[in-house]
Amino acid sequence: MMKEKVITRNNVNTWGKGYRTMVLAHGFGCDQNMWRFVTPAFENDFKIVVFDYVGAGKSDVGAYNSQRYADLNGYAQDVLDVCEALQLSNVIFVGHSVSSVIGILAALKKPNYFSHLIMIGPSPCYINHDGYVGGFNRKDIDELLNTMDSNYIGWANFLAPAIMKNPERPELSHELTESFCSTDPKIARQFAEATFLSDNRKDLGKVNTPSLIMQCSDDLIAPFEVGDYLHANMKNSKLKILKATGHCPHMSHPEETIAVIREYLEGIE
Amino acid sequence: MIGNIDVLPCGYVCFKDDGTITACNVTVASWIGYPREEIIGKSIETIFTLATRIFYNTHFFPLIKLHGKASEIFLSIKSKENQDVPVLANASRTIEDDVHLIHCVFIRVEQRKKFEQELLKARRDAENALKDNKQLAELSKSLEQHALELDNQYRRQITMNENLRQFGKIISHDLQEPIRKIQIFIDMISKDANTHLSPKSEVYSSKIDAAAEKLKALTASLHEYIAVDNEKVFSEVDVVTTIQAAKSRAANIREFSDFTLEIDAIPTIEGYKKQLELLFFHLIDNAIKFRSPNRKLAIKVTHLLLHENIFRMPNDQYKYTEHVRITFEDNGVGFSDEYRENVFLLLKKLDNSTAGLGIGLPLVKKIIHNHSGNVNVTTEQGKGTCFEIELPVKVGNE
């Protein structure tokens, strides 16, 4: 793919100094903005690359293909496209939530692109199966999809006509695009389905890239059992339990998140 | 002033970034069904239903954290009796004494929720109907177009196949005959007691013979290259046995068996059995030809299962299906990286002094393409060559 095309399509932003590159990939429900609490800590030692998956943030929604993005492999291709466009190799990949598995899929396809995977709140499978604790039942996920629909009826359908009626108030439109990271409810819903219905447990054993599993305390979306499962099934993986609670430590507890990433990076140099 | 939050006809909860509830009013406590003292100090997540907790983690919290506020968000509070209390939430984030606090008010929307749900359902039904309709219309249009293209291609394919068949026949029979005759007559000349050939002519005659021999081999290879497409039926192919059969054949033909071949447990795939055997024959044959004189030839074949897009033409079609990536690695002499693009070109030899006709690797590529697969080669001069072959595990629909 053409370099410029990928840069605009995925709203790729690059800055920082250093000979190594850190690519940070956002999770479901947000965009590259979520990294702004941690990137300042690394921009003096690393070239920082952030981007939005197609359909999220300020990516080119026109490039959305519902066949491609029904599968996490389609998202992994976004990561590979960004690496290829910037001619990156030996990247430190930092993925939040579902982006951890997306990073795993990308690293399996092109091992040379990645030197380490740093995974924040990863889970290879969200739904419980015989003997496996993912944390959710199918019913829970259906309810989540309903909650999302309820919220988008307000945001996308009722607000959008209001914007059209208020061309003299562009800030309304701005607010809408800023408020929910993905503006298209269909895309958000499909991403939710691709994420929460995925099962990539079989891929874990194939990964050779060294990895850090950052497991939060009391994380509903990735409970302790999931962190242990990942650690037991991934070669060269390190498991770090964070004091941080919740699913977004890079936003709720940026200092600890930074310290843990830094400690891991120092250990590998 | 603060005291009257309890008489407000809405729920109020205040919590920290880490989720710890620092205050709440009696209204919300009564919905939940626990005394206020038991709610304070717990995590905000404990008052939500599971679906709302996911939504809180993935959307609601990032929203407040990034923008300092959120409004008109639908959430569900969970009561002690496990009843859902649907609420509309507004939230803002403030800083007091260096502590960030999130203030959240909830309005119960049972009636509205029912209405919303009906609206949602109606919208979904309408959307689905529209989508089905639109998709059907688009599909039938693109089907018609595809059918036309296919028809066109099919007709051209028939002509091309006929041409190829003729060509194959010419190569395998019509061309063989004059070559054979050249060789016979050269042989007769040299054996004829009545002809006395000068030493120079002896050399010429042996050169003619060698050239005819090469021509024979070339036409045989070309025939192989074309005939490979005759196999039309897919079957289940045990890749490991296929590689082993290819190894025996290569060892026999090259009269060389002083090498090791390690194969891991590659699964069975759907494919053209004879072609796949030919593919591995040429890879092994190639490894034998270009082995290093300094060490014993060692070939290693490993695999990895991946999901790749089955569509190869770049027309924005996607379907991720299981593929096997077979890595075929040898410790031979390798070649210079600059020739990487050339190795798969027909009759293009990197080095004219080497054995072979330049047909093996093009054939390898062709067979892989016949399987809708992909091949990549990496090499390091003096160290070895590595082929990465990606083949779909199943060709049709899963």
C-alpha cells in the first residue's frame, strides 16, 4: 500500500527521538488520544508512533470494509500496514486491551517487525469455556451490545440532525466527534463483536516475540485468571500485576503504567 | 448546603479516578438497596450491571478522563435483588485538594427505556430490511457483472487451454523427434568407420550432441511446466508424506542422499496432490544442487497456522481463513539478495555455470499460485536459503 495513503487512512502520528520505535495501539472504545498520559515519558528515548484503527478516531472511515474488520486479523493488517508504510522493524509494540491480541496476530504474521509486545489488560478470549475463565457469558456480551446501541441512539441519531441544522455552530460537530471515539455506531458495534467474540487462545503458543503482560488488579474485562492463562501459554512472557484497578491503567494510573513499562524496557536493553 | 442532596429526585454518586466511591445520596442508595455507609468506599463498578461495567471501562471512564465530562449516557444500576435500574447519567470531573473527583447524577428512565428499546428494535428491523435490500440489489448487480466477466474469461481460458495443449504436444512429440534424429545421426557419423573426422570435427560433433541433449532436457522441463496444470481435482494431501516422497525422488534422481530432512507435524491440507509433490521435489532438488561443499546439507521444514485473507486480488475483498505457512530452510550456498526477484523467472538462471535449467523455482511459484497461495524467499550468501510458502488449509468454504 502507498505510504501516504496509510498515514492518512490510519491518522498516523510520529514524534520523539531515539533509535528505537514504540508503536502504541489503542483498544476498543477509544482512539490514539488515550495514550497522551504515557507518551510524554518515552518521547525523549523513543520514536513514538500512534494511530487510529480504521473506523476509530480521525481515521478515514471511508476505508472501512465490514468484511475485513469483522475479524481481528483485519485490524492486525492495519498494524502491519503502518509498520510497512514507516518501514519499521524491531518495534516495541504497546497494545491496550484487544490491541494486545491484535499485536500477537501481527507479530505471528511478520515476526521481524516486532522486538517486544507490551500488553495492557490483554485477554485471548472473553467468554468462559469449559475449564477456561474469560470472565463473561455470551448473554453478558449481548447486553453490552444493547447498552452500546442505547447510547448511540442518543449520540449518533439524535445529535447528528441537530448538527446539520446548526451549521453556524461547528463546535457541536467537533464535540460529537470528540465525545465518542468512534462516531459510527455500526463500526463500534462490529468492533465490539470482533473483540468480545474472538477466541485466540490457540495462537498464544505460536508467539516467539518476548512479551510483558500488564495485569491490573480488579479488572473486570481481563480478570487475574486471564493474565495467568496468558503467562502460562506464552513463551518468553513476563507477568506483572499492577496495583492499578480497572481496565485503563494508562489513563487512571499513568505513573505506575509508565514505571512498569520503563522497568521492562530497561530489563531488555 | 450539601445536606440537601438527599432530597434530590435523582441519584448522586461521587467517586475517584480509581473508582472508589466517596459520597452518594440516599436516593441512589435506596435504588441499590444498601445503606449509604455500605456503598461508600466500594468501587463504582459494584453498583453497575455487568454490561454497564464493560461499557464503563471501555467508553464511560475514557470519555470522562479525556474530556472532563460526559452527558446523556445510558447505564444500568444493579439493585440488591439483581434488578436492573436503567438510568441516564451525566458526569463531570473536578479537582479538589489535589484529588480528582467524578460527580455523577443519575435519572431513572424506566419508561423512556422501554420506549427507547422499541425505537431501537424498530430501527434495527428497518436497518436490517434496508441493508438486506441494498445488499441484495448490490449483490445481484455484482453477480451479473461477475458472471459476464467469468463467461468472458472462461471462453478465453478454453482457447488458451487448447493452445497450451497443442503447445504441449508439440514440445513432447513434434520437437522431440528432430532432436532424437540429430542425436542418432551424430552418433552414426561418429561410429561410421568410413568417416574419418578431424580432431576439430570430433569436438564439434560432441558439442552438437551436448546441445541436442540440453534441448531435450529443456523441452522435457517445459512440458512439465505446462502439463502441471492438467491436474484439476483437489484432494486431501498429507503434506508430511508428500515431502518424504519428494525427498526419495530427488535423492534417486540426483543420486545423493547424504543429507538430513527434518519435518514437523504439518497438518493435512486440501490441494493438488501431484503438484504439491512436484513443488517439494523441486525445493529439495534445488537444495541438493546448491548445497554447500563445506557442510552436510540439512533441510528443515516447519509450519505455522495463521488466518490470512483468502482473496489474493487487490479488489477489497476480505475473508480470513486458516492458512498454513510452511518454512523450508536449507544451509546451502544461498545467493545474493539482489537476485531475489529473479529466482522465480522462467529459464532465468542466476549463474550459468550451475546445474539445472531454471525451471524448478518458476514451477514452484506456479504451483503455489494454483493453490491461491503465496511464496517469499530470503537468503544469505554462504549461509542458506529460506522459502516461506503460505497455502490455504481449505480451498472452498469452511
